[in-house]
Amino acid sequence: MMRKLMMAAAMLATTALTAHADDVKEVQMLHWWTSGGEAAALNVLKQDLAKEGYTWKDVPVAGGGGDAAMTALKAMVAAGNPPTASQMLGYTVLDYAEAGKMGDLTETAVAEGWDKAVPAALQKFAVYDGKWVAAPVNVHSVNWLWINKAVMDKIGGTEPKTFDDFIALLDKAKAAGVTPLALGGQNWQEATMFDSVVLSTGGPEFYKKAFNDLDEDALKSDTMKKSFDNLAKLKGYVDPNFSGRDWNLATAMVINGDALVQVMGDWAKGEFVAAKKVPGTDFLCYRFPGTDGSVIYNSDMFGMFDVPDDRKAAQIALAKATLSKSFQSAFNVVKGSVPARTDVPDTDFDACGKKGIADLKAANEGGTLFGSLAQGYGAPPAVANAYKDVVSKFVHGQITSSDQAVEELVKAIDDAK
Amino acid sequence: MALSTHIHQELLPVRSSAPTKSMRARMQDALPKLVLAPSFAITLIFVYGFILWTIYLSFTNSKAFPKYVLTDARAYQRLWRWTFESDPPSSWYTSITNMGIFGVLYIAICLGLGLLIAILLDQKIRGEGVLRPIYLYPMALSFIVTGVAWKWFLDPGLGLEQTLHQWGWTSFHFDWIKNKDFVIYTVVIAGVWQASGFVMAMFLAGLRGIDSEIVKASQIDGASTFQLYRRIIIPLLRPVFLSALIVLAHMAIKSYDLVVALTSGGPGGSAWLPSNFMYEYTFKRNEMAVGSASAVIMLATISAIIVPYLYSELREKSR
């Protein structure tokens, strides 16, 4: 018995040793892309790396928003055993970079021409102190309307160009007995919709001032009050049962024709595609009325950690593969987002994807590409969450007027800064 | 007691005169300490050590990662300010008022219901062996399962309300889980459903342990059933109340998963408990100092309730 145990222990030790020796050719990746479509998209990258002889080791932590993954990451980094790379969002990358935990990809970035290809707004999160610390994978955009075409035809609606058009369209749906607006009453969904409302109400300059620069005058201006009033109007078009609903269930309401429209980021398209719906014939994608020409984005990044030298080659291979044009195209076609570099051909994308790519390019050149505050690209997490609190309390009635909402918003953001 | 001291005194000279104790005797002396040492060390570090660490962090300016430079009590000042912000309610205000509502109702209803079911089951009824586990089994489920099941059951579009509408009772209306003012009571409902069976089992064990002579004596003295329970049996169950209260109080304070699974925070964060607040601030908002401060306040609150109670109960017992 004892002998068997010892043999087992010896075998374990040897496997551990051999595993360690193989590290050089292995990419360890922490991510929360565990759902079907997302996992399929990631497979593209795995195969690309396999061609170059790198094996892939998943460190998946399930959970849509990635909270659990971030907790796991914190533990790994604190223990001095960071993964090769981790899926990360916005300010998290900068937090880790500030703590000195990130690697340096600048050489690769220069050689591959990332500086020119990746939009400047994204570089704000991928470059820290002049060094590339993360590889952006995609750009999601938040200011979209997703509309069921059959319902749209039934009520005789057309593309809304202004906020008032939008309200008129919602009224038509209401009159026809369809739930006009599919909303999931969770704070991030409400705040994501409010991002678009603010951009529509105040215009690009105002959005930037209020939600990226956190300018106090803008935050307590009448325009912000009007934005809250507009949000209150939209709230009149949701079904009574919306509170707490998950975003994909709200999308399903539109897919099934129970609701006319959802205001959601382009990850909603993944749900339509997974349900075998075709853009243009089954569903329509419009920019949120009054926000044409601007893009509110968030982006998935692969944060690259400061790993020991024997693991650096694998890291560089991963970074190169991530920003290669072929992967950017293949991945984003599956994921529903658009490529993180603006020089990727749009031939493989569907109508909505093509529009997304063109919009991103235009917004990048016109300076109207803004980080989404709700998605953590407008301000650090403390501020973003304080903002989500206020919007959600307004939607659910703890905050009763737009005057009070503005007051609370200023106070909450000030408190969290 | 007297006897043992006597023996001890007898043995003492013998011991000191023997230069070496036998190996076996020494082993026997050391064994309990040796066996207990690891768990003692683990408890010391991972419970009390981390309590101290949390207290330390709450006086720093820690954000996403711990920082070790002591600053001031800014985290506590913020919490103190938030404690009085009721219109619109701050997240902290919501959390602590919810804790009050949830804690009192959860403990009181669990104790009351548990005692009632235990007394009813104790009437020498048939099929007790079947009934007992039925009440006890919810305890075997994790809070996540309980939360999800009740979430579906209470959802007006899926569960109870929808079903009753389909059966024709269309005026029935029950949307507490969607209502910011009532969502915390749905957490109480689910929590009570899960724990009251366990409390019942504790009371049942207590009831079975009561000396039947006492019961018979009071019956001979002409006590009615109500008087019997009111004056004799329930007072005798006092130690069970203590155990149940401690178990329930700590379950109430650490309730976190139930709120997440059942309400995902509730409309506008209206179902938060302090533990949700702590997790949100520490891990999602990168305000570790505020999170730590809230954890310290939770600890202080529970100590303020439990320690005096424990003290009085234990002192009475030793007397």
C-alpha cells in the first residue's frame, strides 16, 4: 500500500516536472467565453496557435460579466503565477499595469504596425506609460437598436431618425398590442441604454464631456436632466415584468416577435445569428436614433502579464495571432463585434457587421468614438458603478425626478472619484 | 472533585521522584495537543489573522489591490455618511435596513415555525419518519438552488401568478420580487423555507430530550396542554433556542448567494444585504478599503448581539 502511494507520488511529481518543461510551448489563457458562440470564436485562435506549435491551456471561469474571472485572476496574480494572458475590460488593464503586473509588447506592436491600425481611443486602454500591455480583440458598439422586422412591417414602421421618431414608433407598437421595448431591468442594461440616450439627447461633444471627462457642469446641466426625462419616457414602453431580466431573454423577446425593439450592444446580434435569423430579412439593426455617426464602444482585450522569460515566446505568438487580420475577421464574424483594427476587409461580415466596421472607421477618423460609461470604458469601475446605481435607482423609482437624478449623479460620481 | 485532588496530591511526589516518564505516557500527554495544533494554527491565521488584516485594510486607501500605508478612517466616514442617506437610499442604507428586516423576520419566523412544526410532529403521529425528512431536506439544497427555484416560482411571468392566471384567477397579483419595496420579503420567504426544517429538527431533538416525568407531574397537577407548553416545555427548550439562534444569526449575516440567485440584487439594488455591499465594493468597484470597513462593521454588529447573549447564557450554565 505504502509503496503504491509512493509510486503514485513519484509519478505525479514527474508529470508536474514535465508539464513545467513544456510551459514554453503553452499559452495559458484566462477567459469567460464559455457560451457556445463565444467558445467557437475562441477556437479560431486556438487553431491558429496550434499551427505554430503552441498548445492552448484554458483557464475558463464561467459568468457573463467576468466578475468571477476577475476574482480568480486577482488570486493568480497575487500568488505570483499569472496566466500568459487574460480577457480583460477597460480600466482593469490599467489597474494591473499601474500595479506593475503587465508585460511589454511594444516591440511586437511596432513590428506589426498596431499603432496605426488600432483606433486611438482603444490604445488608451491597451497602452500604459508608452508600453503596449494588452492586445485588443474586438470592438463592441453599444448604441444599436435591434428590431424584429416582421413586427416592424406589421405596424408599418420606418427607421426612426430622431428621438421623437423613436417615441412615435414605440407608440405604434403599443397600439398594436406588442411590447414596444424589450429591456432587462438590471443596472448595467439600463445604464447601457442610457449611454445611448445621453448621446442622442446631448450630442457627441456633450457625451464626451459628461461621460468621459466627467465634467461636473455637464453632469448637472439641463441637457442631462433632459436625458433623464427621455429615459423616463422610454421606461413607459417596457412590460411590467422587466425587472431583473437577463439581456439575452430580452433579446429573445425581440427574436420571437413578442417585442419590437431592444437597445443593446452588438453582442445581441450573436443571439439573432444563433437563432438562424438573417439581418435585413428577419431583423434590422439601426443606430440609436440621433446617434448616427458616433460610436459608443467597449472592447475585449487580452491583457498580457509579466511572465518569466521562458514563457514570453508563447505570449508574443498569442499577441501576434490575436491582432492578425485573418483572426480579427474570423473571430468577429462569429462573435458579432467588429475588428479592433480598422484595416481588416469586411467581405466576410453580414450587413450589420459591414455597417459596424464602416461606422467605427468613420467615428475613429471624425473623433466621435467614445468609451461606454456603462461598460467601464468611460471611467474607472468605482465611477461606472456609481453611475449604474443612479440610473437603475431612477428606472426603478427610488429616485423620483430628473432633478434629483442629476443631483445624485454628481454626488455619486464625485464620491467615487 | 475532592477525590481527584486527593489522588493528584498523592501522585505528585511519585512523579517528581521519577526522573524520566515513560515514552508512552509522554506521547499520551502530547497527542491531543499535537492533533489539535494544525487546526488551531489554521483557525488562528485564516480566521483571526484575516480579521485583523481586514481591519488594517479598512484604514488604508486600498483600491483594486491592498495597499499597506495607513491613511485615515475615510472609509468609515463615507459609510457613516451613507448610513443617513435615505432619500434616495444609498446602497449602504439599503443594505443595513434590509439586514434589519431580513435578520429579524428570518430568525423570528424560523424559530416560531420550527417550534410549531416540532411540537406538532411530537404528538406521536403516524408517519413521522416520512414527514421529518420532508421538512428537513430543503436544508440539503444550496442557497443558489433555493434562490433559482424561488426566483422562477415568484416570477409573475413564469411561476405562481402566471399559473393562477391560467387556471382562471386573473385578478391574482403577486409581484413582490419585481417590487423595490417588497423584494427583501421574498428573500425572507425563501430563506425561511430553507432553514425552518432544520430548526424544527433541533427543537424536535430538544423535545425528545425532555424528561417525561416532569411532563407527567405537571399533568397530574392539572396543567392544560397550553399551560404545559407555555410554562414547562418551552422554557426547558432554552438551550435549543440558544443553539438555533446562533446558527440562524450567522446564516442571516452571511446571506449573500440567496440574494444574488433570487433577485440578482433586486430592482435598483433594493435587495442588497451588507455582504452584497461588501463584495460589490471590494471586488467589482475596486474600493477595497470601503469593502473592508463594511465587513468590520458587520463583524462588530454581530459581536454586539451574540457576545452578550453567549456570555449570559454560558455564565448561567456554569453556575
